[in-house]
Amino acid sequence: MALYYSTRAINLNAGYKPTVTDAGSQISFTAPNLINTTQADFLTKGFRPGMVLEIVDGGATTQTAKYVTVSSLTSGVITTVESTIVTEAAATDTPTIRMAQNGMSWLDIFRYGVFCLYASPMPSDINGAESATMLAKLTDGGGAFTPGSPTNGLQFEFDAAGKISILSTQTWREDLGLSNADAYWGMFYDNAFITGDDSTNLVSPRIMGSVGLSGSGADIIVTTMAIKTTTPVLCSQFDLTLPGQACS
């Protein structure tokens, strides 16, 4: 088999820029580091921890042409690393908040994500519903995870030419399985951890593949296939390799 990538993941890699434009009195700013919205879900729009944002347009807004880095976020509030936000109530100004960089690497797209193991069957469409029991949710060291926060989120690192692998300083682990069954496939979700049918909205960056023990030839290697509610489970190998093509 081969790993499958969701439509949103491919679009981000190709240059899609998450953007929110105020439709009128829906975006406000609170000093020193908060951006607020009553209009749209920042997570489903595609904003993530570590992303650099540009605040543009908006007429008289005092934030125009300001660059900030996302520290953490919820559906309605972005907390920035920098303490440069000026308090400004929602008004008739229409500021636009958008990702500043052009395109994202796989390292960026899937930074601070979670990896879940599922029973059979594996979906035919990665953008569709999971349609199987979730057996384990792996985080860094098995710690608690909250969408929008980098805490205990999983990361990759550059490994070799065209390949990224599990960050060497992390342990991808679930302390106790969520259900007793054999794992058949796995899904890596980005930091927003949006599950379920995404075939219409296409907002969930995901990677899907088969799981197996070392030497099995599976896409993703785990320490055990028989998931139990009394036993830890670890992912020991998860490599993303870009295809090579010789020049002629």
C-alpha cells in the first residue's frame, strides 16, 4: 500500500493560504496578544500554532500590515506569541487575517498533530468518515492533547533526502488503548484534530495508511497490533517520503 493524503493537506502543500476576512463588525483585537472572531472557526479555517499571520486591509484598523505568530488558538480566539496587538473593538472596518508564507511543508502542516489507530475496515476515501472503532490516540509521551495547543502534539523531523520521520526527541504513545481489538489502519490528524466526514468541507489535513509490526511491510510501524485497554501502544516508525524523479 501507500500513504494517502487528504485534499486539505495537498492544498496547503501546494500553496493554499488560510484566510479570514471580516464581513463587518466580526473581528476584534484585545491587547496585548488576542485576535477574536464571532464570524468563523479559526481552526476549521486552517490557522495553527506556529503559523505566521499577516493582518491586512481593514480601512482604519490599527493592526494593518502587522505580522504575528500563533501561539495557540480556539475556534474564536487566536493567542499570538508577540505582545503587539492593540485593543480595537469590532467595527465597520473589514480586516483580513491570512497566513503570511506561500505554501507549507509537510513538517509545518502536520506539526503538533495526533495519530489514531483504528480497527477494520479502512475507508476508501481519506476525506470520508472513519467508519471504524478508534482503538488508540497517540500523543507525545501519552500526554493530554487539546486541539489548537502545541502541548503533547506529535512532530516530524527531516531525516534524509525527500524523507521526514518521527521527531527523535518524542515518544508517540497511548498509555492505555481505548478498546480491545486488532489495529488495521491509522490516521494522522493535524493539530485541529477534525474527525468524521470531511468530503464536503475539505478542511481536515490527514494522512492515512496501513499499520503493522516491524518487517510487515505496512505503511506505519507499531509495537503491537492487538490493542487492549490495559496495555500501552507505541508507534515506532512513521516515514513520509516524497517520490524521486530523475531529470532528463
